Amino acid sequence: MLFKNITIIDEKIQVKENIYVGVEGDTIDYIGETEPEKDYGQQYDGKGRLLMAGFVNAHAHSPMTLLRGYGENMALQDWLNKKIFPFEARLQGEDVYWGTLLAMAESIRYGIVSTTDMYYLTENMVNAVVESGAKANISRAITNMTGRDLFTMEEFYEEKNAVELFDGAGDGRIKIDASLHAEYTSDPDTAMKLAQYAKQAGLNMHVHVSETAFEHEECKRKYGMTPVAYLNSRGIFDTPTTAAHCVWIEGEDFDILKEKGVTVASNPISNMKLSSGVCNVPKLLEQGINVAIGTDSVASNNSLDFIEEIKTFAIASKEKYKDPTAVTPVQAIYAATFGGARSQGRWDCGKLETGCKADLIVLDITGPNMHPVHDLITNLVYSACGKDVVMTMVDGKILYQDGEYKTIDIEKVIYNVERSTARILKELDSNELVTRG
Amino acid sequence: MLFKNITIIDEKIQVKENIYVGVEGDTIDYIGETEPEKDYGQQYDGKGRLLMAGFVNAHAHSPMTLLRGYGENMALQDWLNKKIFPFEARLQGEDVYWGTLLAMAESIRYGIVSTTDMYYLTENMVNAVVESGAKANISRAITNMTGRDLFTMEEFYEEKNAVELFDGAGDGRIKIDASLHAEYTSDPDTAMKLAQYAKQAGLNMHVHVSETAFEHEECKRKYGMTPVAYLNSRGIFDTPTTAAHCVWIEGEDFDILKEKGVTVASNPISNMKLSSGVCNVPKLLEQGINVAIGTDSVASNNSLDFIEEIKTFAIASKEKYKDPTAVTPVQAIYAATFGGARSQGRWDCGKLETGCKADLIVLDITGPNMHPVHDLITNLVYSACGKDVVMTMVDGKILYQDGEYKTIDIEKVIYNVERSTARILKELDSNELVTRG
């Protein structure tokens, strides 16, 4: 495909106008001010359109779309114990499959090309993402809490099969990561064994870190160390790691994250909605720590509108850390694109650069919300609407364009999501009756 | 028009399905579960659609769309003195007209049917709003700062003409309010005279209150009173008042606002983006003070996406006041609709109720972002996208539907906005050159 006379955001996150971009196979083959001689097939008229690298959602639990708006306005423990955990305990493979496909449909609609995704029944997630045409780093979250043993040590070793079976699926669009769910949902031995396994198998790591003050303080009380120091002592950061949240990190935590090359995936909307706090993104950026942006699950967001997430990422820090100059639009777009791609170990993604993968999105910039144009990148971060995305392409293949999904039967997905949800709610209802009886 | 088999949010902010709603002239004439016998003309198929009261933007400076994204990432005083004030000083009537029309186009696109608007050169705002078909309470902001006398005492008295000329324009769609810009931009005598005038003329009042900690503390130092107490002592609240921001109000301020029936217009995105803070909406609601939602100007937002504003209104409070149960979706929708309408003195607006004005919006609720439906109002607040609005109607007249503006020539508006902006930037540039020379 050849994009003609289109405005782009280039690999340096600078705006250029009237550019030609040629896509050959899954790769960006040409970027230039003049029309290339080579024939790239289909042509796309770039008038009033912005072409840029697609967004990377650096922390998600895709199947939880099924819990969108389920159990709202509750305190965290009530919400988890009375709503989320009982619902999740009833999830079957096909529920996870349909929930993930719904997440992919919404993600693609909002310009997300790749997701760092942590859940369980992961083979169903793999199938859904492969079908959708999107990319994902998928991990089974390892826990060994007593009481709620969703994930046992046995499942932990099954992970090896997951890697053999699924890593590289969908022509490399799927990567399998290791995942320790969190410090507080596992013991030191499990954390260490998983760290060793990940390192030996060459897998990236995905872990929740210091999301709430309670979790952070409890860890200090229990181990005499912050979660970051504890996880580091277990070897978790010896493999490239995405640490989700990091709202309450302090002191030497910043040094450890920096030294170990950990990416912090900030989830501003979820953190605000659950009253968890606001990640100190300005300090992370100042220290040169890689920062990416995540939506967290739809159960605590409750959307995958990534432009909304990017805007919130910037303004939440400005408010919390009392500095209107903190987190510039360029920093926000970097975090939303290449910041996420490198956290996934996809060094040839997340950038509009020759030789990189053609994971691209097109936005309609003709609307009243995008004028006047004093600075297009500022307009993109603060004034654009999620649904200004009009095309999403992954590995050179169009997945969504102008209201139409190319790989997903959206009516069928919504039908099955509603069916899964209804079945689980019915099961929960009859269980309640039994208990009452 | 007859909406058929449509899902609605009714006047109690409850969801009802398969409803018939008949609009006769400018009024909601029928709401029922059965098809009315009366012929309402054009029929609208409600399948997959949500009908509700349109949004009321309770605090805005519409002409400042011209400054969207102009002067970003700056500290507040730098931003105001080096960017905003010099730009504004060059605004002419036609700039204000085109800027307001652009704001109306964006507002209508996002389901805003009425705006409480404070600026100057107000006759141009009136003309633009009347043309657009939307509603607005328009006020000229009175200041008498030394140094930057945009608004003089002479203009203050001209207000009487504004009222005579414009109040009730556009078949009552325009209301003229009085406005004291703020405590810190006027003296006690001006505040008192304006309060007396507003009361005698029967005008609502629009005023900025305790937006920043600096302003709040300076007032206490200067007058030994908080801004709320000071404004009350001047009689400002003796007329129905919309107090914008109220981020730093404290102690007895809450009692005064409650006793005087003042509406607080909270502007969460602007307040976060400028590092001003987060209004204590949970406490205001707890005390029974009317709360509405505003976008503030596009220069500090930078959009008029009202669904985004509503979501931020809820989650900003949850984070700041450490309570995930604070500000329910129903409270947020109330604030976004009737909370705003009553602050404008439009008691027959902001509700989907028989006999009320047909200021209605329709949302497409078929998208992946709106499924599954555990609770539609929760989905509306947290999962909907601004551009899910597919129709906006004011006084029974469709202003926007499915990508098409019925009253606004959007290409012409954008052309003229860019032209105005370019002229002002050129003037600023040549001034700079002169200074350098």
C-alpha cells in the first residue's frame, strides 16, 4: 500500500506533511517527500489524514472485558471478593476466547496494535489474538495464594508447553511472556523459580508492582523491603520486565528500575478509578526509566480508548506532581508507541521508520476538535477523540477501516460475549440461591 | 419526530428500554411504552440507540478555541503573560464569532446542547450561538485589574444594553448572565455594584472562584476571608450563581454555597492540566450543593468532549479523595445534564420528561466499547466515546446527525478560524520583530 500526501509523525515524533509512505508485505519500505517509483499496489489518499505508529497497550487483562461495569462503586476488597473473584472463578475457555476477541475489536478500533496481556486460560487468548490479526505479549499470571489458587505450581510448569506451542504464533505476532502476578500473591520460592525459568527460556517478564499503598506497605512489613527491592532480590528483573503500576515506588526503587532496564507500565485511568493513586511519571522520565502506558483491565477503566488514556497519562501527572510542564505531548506519544514496543521486546515496532513493521494507524484530523493547528502533536494528545482513528494496520494488513472490521465478525463476538456473561451471571445467581437455601 | 423502540435515560436517570418518545415543536410531548396515536411526523428507529437529555457545559470560554494547543507545557503565569494575554489582546469581533462557531460545532458533535459562557465581545458570541441553534448563557466577564484592562467599568455599564439587546435571543435560547471574572481581577466596589445590578436586572451570575491555591490564599491575606466569603460579603451570591472551579474552598465556604444555592461548576480536565488541583465534588454532593460540569476553555483542556469530561469528573474525585465509591455514574450524569440546566435557570431543560424542552441526544450503543451491558449508565460514563453521539437536537431541531451539521458550514468555520489564527500570529510576530529591532 502507498499512503500519498499524508501527514506523518516520524520516528523522532516530529510532524511532517505531504509524505509518501510505502508498505511492502509487513514492513515500512519507503518514507519520502516524493512519490516512489516502486509500485506498492493500493493507494491511500492522505488528505486530512495523519499516519503514525499504532499504540501499544503495555498492561491489560483482555478477557476481563466480560466484567465491564460489573460491580461498580465498591471499595476495593468488596469489589474483588464479592464481584470479580466469584465471576472469574466461573470463566471457561470459550469465555476467555470471546472476551479477548471483544478486547481486540475495541483495541483495533482505538488504534492499539499490540497488547501486553496477563491472564489465564491463555491458549484461548492466543487463538483470539491470532484471529484478530493484532499482536500481543501473552502471559499466564503465576500466583500461589492460599485460599484462591487459580494458578497452581502445576500450571506454572505447564507454561513451558505454552511457550513451545504458542511463542511466535501468528507469524511472530504472539510472544509468550513469563508473569509473576505480584509480590503479594506468591511466595519467595515461587518468585525465584519463575525468575530462573524466564531467564533460561529467554522470556520477558510481566508483573504487578506497588499498585496500592496497602500492598506496598505490607511488603515492607513482611520482608523489610519494598516490592521493587523484593522482586529484584528474587531475580525477577534479570529478564526484561514490564512492571505495571509502580504507583507507590520510592527511594532506591527508582535506581533499581533504572539499573535493571525495567519498563514501568502506567495505568492512569484504572489507578484513579480504584483510588490507588498516580504513578510518578515525571520522576521516572527524569531518571531515564522507560515508561509505557496501559489500560489495565476493562473492569477498572472501563474502556480501551487509548487516546483518552494518553491524555489522562499526561494530565494526571501534571496535577499530582504540581507541574503543568511535566509529561510533554512528545513524551506521552513516545510512551504510547515505542515505549511500549520496546517493553515487549519488539524493537522493530512502535516507530514510523523504514525497515520497521507496518503497525500503523490513520487518524481523521479534519474535525472541529482538531482545529486550529498550533501544534499537531499537542492536538493529538489533548484534543483528538479515540474514534478519530479511521484505519488500523498490523504487519501491513488492514484490520479496521472506516467502521469495518476486516478480521473480526463483530456482531458474532458481541452475541457470544453477552451469552457468556449471561451464563456466568446465572451460575452466580443459582449459587447464591443454594447458599441461601 | 417520533423516536421508536429506543432505550432512554429518564428524568430519574434510570434506563428504560423499547420506549416511544414524541417531540412536538420544541417540546417533549410523549414518553411511553406504546406507540402514541398522535402523528409526530418523522420517525427514528431506536434500535441500538440511547436517547437522553443533552449535556450542559456549565463553564466555558468558547472563543478560546482559537488558542487550542497554543502555548503548552508552560508554568501558569508564563503561559498567561507570554501567550494567552498577548493573543487575546489582538482578538477582534469576527475572531470571537468564528471561534465561538467552532466551539458550537465541536460542542454539538459531542452532545452539548447548552453552554454557560464567559468572555468579551459578547455580541459576536450571541450571533454565533444563535446561528448554530444551540443554547447558551452568555456573560461579559467584568474585571478592573490595573495593567490589563480588557474590561473597563464603561463596558460594565454597557452590559445593560447587552441584556436589552440579546437576552432571550434565538427564541429564548440565549440568556444573558452577569459575570464578575473573579475576586482577584476586580475590587470590592466593582464586585458590589455588579452584584446589585445583577439582582435588580434579574440576571444569573457567573464567576471564577478559588481555582488555584495562590488565588485562594492571596484573598485570605488581602481581605482576611476566603474568596467565597468575600464574594458573599459583596452580595455576588444574592442572585443565582454558577461558581466555576471551587478547587480550594474550605470550612464555612461549603455552608455559604449551600445556603445561597450556588452551583459549583467543576472543570476537572482543565484543573488537572494546569496543576490547579481537584474540586472536592464528593463533599459538595454530600452537603447537597448543586454540582455541574464544565470544560473550561479549550486553551486548557483542549477539547469539548463532554463524555471524557464526565468520566474524568468521576475518577479524579475517586483518586483525590481516596474513595472508589465517590461520585456514582448517576450523580455524574445528573451533574452533566439537569445539574447544569438548573444552574442556567433553565428548569425545563436537562431532563427527558414530558413538557420539557426537546434538548436531546442520541448515542450509538452497539459498539464493542459498550458491551457487555451489566449497567448501561456505568457504560455511558466510563466506556462510551465522545463520538458515540450520533444526533444532537435542541428545541426539537436536529443540529447534528450522523456526521452532518444542519446549521453550521463546518468547512467555512474551520477556514475562517485558521485565517483568524494566522492573522493574530502574524501580528504577534511582527510586534516581536519591532521589539527586537
